[in-house]
Amino acid sequence: MERTLVLLKPDAVQRGLIGKILGRFEDKGLKIVGLKLRKFPAALLEQHYAAHKERPFFKNLVKFMGSGPVVALALEGKDAIEVTRKLMGKTNARQAEPGTIRGDLGMSFSNNLVHGSDSAEAAKTELALFFPGAEETVAWEPANLGWIYSVEEELR
Ligand code: UDP
Ligand code: MG
């Protein structure tokens, strides 16, 4: 089992799409193990996007991400990082495939609704950044877990 960090960006919250987007992850079978709505401080967002520090869009990105409430999710599942990235679709929502969150719900390269960690290393760092306390995530067993995966898939 793997964990990943997902953010529902301010555009998703302002457009009233929290429920719809959360539902996509739930419907897929990813388990929500952490969930919070916050207006995150610029310093944290700068740290989160540190890899893009030299990119021309960095300043606007941090401003956008701090412009309103964001929903942070910790999701768990087999190959959760890759599965989440696929569900999100391409960064430019205009190019994202129909059926993906960005492809179905967005039109922008910047205001593209969701963030998802892109590697195991990033997931570890980002989860520690957005869910620093041990009590902020919950290990639990969904009642339907045995129906989401087959017994051969070694759930643990
Ligand atoms: N972004 C942007 N302009 C660009 C590239 C990226 O505004 O030319 C924003 C966009 O919101 C994107 C975020 O910066 O989601 C991080 O970029 P990345 O390449 O990591 O895309 P992602 O991993 O979110 O698909
Ligand atoms: Mg990225």
C-alpha cells in the first residue's frame, strides 16, 4: 500500500467542485486517510513547490494556491501515486483526456483543479508538509476493502 498527497486547489473549492472531485477518488477505490480544508501560508506553499522555484510561473502559482481555501487529502491504495496522477490527467487541462478530472472539469494550464505527488519521494515530503502530525492521518480498514482488491493482490 502506498500513500500520496492530493490538493484540491482554490479553483476547485471556489467552483464548488470539492464533492465531485473527492467522489472521483472515492469511486476509484482510493482510501482517504487524511482530509483538511485550510488557507495555507505562502511559506508552506513555496516549500511545496520548491522544485519549480526558478520557473517563470512560480510566483503566480504560489499566489494562486494561497488565494483561497485548499483541501488537502492523504490517499492510500496500491500504486496510489500513479493511479492518482492518471485520474488527474495532463497538467494543461485543455489537453487532458476526457474521463480525467482535469479533462472533464477544467480549461486552464494553471487553474487545473488538483495537485498530486509525482513520485514516492515527493509523496513522502509533501505528506509530511501537509499532514505533519501523526494524529492527522488515520489508518483504517474500509468495510469493502476485500471487494476493491482481489485476495491475490496482497493488500498489506
Ligand atoms: N503551472 C503553470 N504554468 C505552467 C506549468 C505549471 O501555471 O506552465 C502550474 C500548474 O498549476 C501546475 C503546477 O504549476 O499544476 C505545477 O506544475 P507541474 O509541472 O508540477 O504540473 P502537475 O504536476 O501539477 O501536473
Ligand atoms: Mg507536479
